[in-house]
Amino acid sequence: MAAESETGDCFGWAARDTSGFLSPYRFSRRAPRDDDVCLRITHCGVCYADVVWTRNFMNNTNYPVVPGHEIVGVVSSIGSVVSQLKIGDIVGVGTYVDSCRNCEYCNACKENKCVLGVTHTFNGIDKDGTVTKGGYSSYIVVHQRYCFKIPDGYPPESAAPLLCAGITVYAPMMHHKMNQPGKSLGVIGLGGLGHMAVKFGKAFGLKVIVFSTSASKKKEALEILGADEFVVSSDQQHMQSWSNSIDFIIDTASGPHPFDPYMSLLKTEGTLVLVGFPGEIRLQPASLNFGSKSISGSLVGGTKEIKEMLEFCASNKVYPKIEVIPVTYVNEALERLIKKDIQYRFVIDIEKSLK
């Protein structure tokens, strides 16, 4: 796609080629409609998806691309039929900004599973044929259905990562009824998603066991995040001591890793849910057949789940662990994200640093 003219009233940061290097960029947003909300962006979380599409890992990037799908801002104007939000509200926008609104999943508030596919917040194709642009920018226009009021008093910078990292682990936990105190939760990986899984697990009253390839994360997992146990996954003896003892495992790891050892840790009829992208899944049929165990997948959540999650986090004081950065630091932040040099989520202070 040819480069755009870089004019308009919206200011952001964009990547223009496969280097993924971001720099200032000016562009135009679509005109607001009667059912739209316009919000002045104050914060935007940094997700690995921002790396994937700025560097064209999926071979479908439409340059210039403005990333960012963990967006929080202040409502600056609303359309004539908007009823759920008002000017001045602090709201969030997540990984998608539209769906068909008419299929069985949209009708059930499971828009993330829309049969026609969602319109992604950035690098998606909107209904008017334009390419969507994300939250590394000064403002955004979104249909009211895909905007979520942030509960009063909840820090906007902390709310941003909930719109992707948070809902990605919250939704499958709720789907599999893992909000019941006393159950056991295994968490594979302790990055942006994994640390949220630990936080939700403890807030639900679960026994949380963290599995990691890095022994250096033990103190953080146990003393800071409050996990009950920490297991280095290469320690076969320690792994075997957990055989047939865990109700549910949430796998956040995207690097290559074996699955049979983790399936052996599940109780009868236990489930492992995959929320990462490890490249391939290989396991012995016996890992499923004996014990009637399951492996499943999940990706973000619907509008009803997102609203419930935000209220749950506010009521239970669940906050992501974040590092707030200026937009001018975003290229370094993306490099650190690739190197896993972050505890656990970057959040860009758009309001104070995007000039």
C-alpha cells in the first residue's frame, strides 16, 4: 500500500516499513457517526502484537501502521444516539473496534468470536475500506459498543493493559469456572499475560503454581505477585511431584515448549488453555485420553466479559504491574519487550508525551 500524505488532525507514531521503527506521523480519522464516541487518548499499553504488525511478521501489515490496542482516554464528544457514555467519562478500547453485530456470537456479547471476524483496532480494514489506526495517537473514534467505562477511581494507566493482557487470561478462567475458591491454577510463563493470570487467580481464591524456565523469577512470583508455588519447568523431579494435581493450566508461553509434561500435571478432566502462540502443539494422545483431559484455546473476550473484568479489578484492587513511559521511548520499549526485559507491561503516557 502506498504511503499516505501524512496530513490531518490526529497526531501519532507510526512504523513505515518492516524495520518496525516508529516515528511521528500525522493522519486523519474517519468522521464520527451518530453512534460513535470520540476520545482523547491519555494512555496506551504496549503489547507484543505491536511488534508483530510493525515488523510485518504476519505478512499483512498495511504501512504506515499506528499500533496500540490497549487504549484509555477521556470522552471528548458523543454521537446523537450514544446513551451509555457521556463527555468526560474515562473509557477503554481494546483489541477490536467493530464486528458484524448480528451473528449468534455478537448477539451473545461474544463479539470476539464474530463469524465474519472483528475489525481490529489497528491494521484492520474498517467497513468504509480504510485501515484502522491504533492508540499510539492523540485521539480515536469508536462505535459506542466497543468502548468501556473505566470504574471510578481506577487508575487509567493501570486500566490500559486490562484491555488485552487482562481480558486474555480472565475470559478463559471465567469460561472454565476457575473463579471458585480452593481450586488449583497452573500458570506457564510469567510475562504480561502470566502475571495477570496469577493476580486473577489469587483474587479468585485459587492455589496458584507458576511454571517458568527462569529460576530468577521465583522471588517475584512468590513474594511480589503472591503465587503459592514456583516450579522451574526443567526440574523433572519437581514437575513430577505435581502430577495429577492441578485443576486448570493457563499457558501464556509463545516460545517452543513440550506439552506432555504439563498435561500430566492436570487432574482427571482437567484443562490446559493456550493463550500464547508457541508455533506448534505436539503431544501424545495418551496425554488426553487417560484422565479425559482437554487442551483448548482462547483469545481476548467479548464486551460483556470486558465490562465484568473491569468491575472485578476495581472491586478487588487488581492492578497490572506496569512501567509508564513517554512515547519517545517506544522504540526502546519494543526492543525490551522482545528481550523480555520488562515487569510486566509498558504503558505509554500519551497525554503527557505526545506533542
